[in-house]
Amino acid sequence: MVLGILCGAKDLPRLLRLKNQRHWGDRWMSRQISRQKVLILGFGGIGKAVARSLSALGMNVTATSRHADAEHPDVDRFVSLDEAIDVIGDMDAIVCALPGTDLTKRIVDERLLARVKRGVTFMNVGRGSVVDESALIAALEDGRIGFAALDVFDVEPLPPTSPLWALPNVLISPHTAALAADEEAAVVELFADNATRLLDGQPLVNVVDTVEFY
């Protein structure tokens, strides 16, 4: 997500285009990250990690929560998912870290994207089902979204016929944003920690809600 923020703020597509043209180009103003506002949709483990990183960069962080009294040291303001549409027009960047459930399906739709600030940076590391891809593509094509970094999609692998492949202002990663060489070791460590917590009667980490299923 930090990579996506930087690419959007510093106009990576323009830099790559000029490089391919071997053209120095004119100087232009880039957006100062420390002056930007970001909205994080979904404040679970991923959302909290994103907030910590972006807050450290000096960004003003708004996050969604189902709890009206939510507080977190890396978040300047909490809103409900329903209230996101009222604040989204002030945001320079949007991070989607929502799980894929019936309640979140297509929550990022044409109605929401119609309210964004022109040129906003959009990122999704949650689930592809959360986003109406047709509405997203339209917003990318008309400039409402200036840059998008996408790790998840409605259909995976992303079909070769998807317009997203051809859009110069889109960075695509094939659901690999969390992959690392030591991933299996991290899984084992988490399992061992949870096993110890279970035996000691301590709260477990990453417990799945059997009603919400995340």
C-alpha cells in the first residue's frame, strides 16, 4: 500500500512513459504525501498495519469501523462504512482492505466512485468482490481515479480480456502482495503461538468469526 501511495503521488506512469521515450520532460509538481488524506476501508489486521505505515509518513488517516467509539493511535478519525461516502470526496487516497462477505459485495460502486476527488489514488488488497470493476474501470478511464494499485480482482486470474491490463494508470499484482520467502515459517510460528495460547488459556490470534466469516 505504501508502494501504491508513492506511485500515485509521484505519477509513476508519467515517469515510465518519459523514460520509454528517452525524454527528459518538463518539471512538474508532485503531491506531498505528508499533506495527503487517506481513507482505509476495513480496519482489521491489514487495515491496522496500513494505518501504522501511512501515519508514519505523515498522512491524515480516516478509517472505517463498526464501533462508534473506536480509537487508535494511528487513526485521526473513524467513520462507519455508510458514512464513507460523505468523507470520500476529501480523500487523496483510498485503501480497500475489506473482507469478501455478503455485506461488503460491490460496496465500492459507481455511487461511491462518483464522489471521489479527481485524481485520487485507489488501492485494493482486500477482496476483488468488494469492488464493482466496471465502475472502477470507468473511473480510471475518465480520470476520477488517477492511479490504482490492485492485488485482488473479481475473477482470478484476471482474464486477458480485462481492460485493466491495458490501462497505463494501473499497477497489477496477481494476489501476491503478502507473499514472502519466509511465509511458511511465519505460519508455523503463528500456529505454535496460538497452540501455546490455547494451552495457557490465553486469547487466540486471528480468530475467525463464524457468523461474519472473517
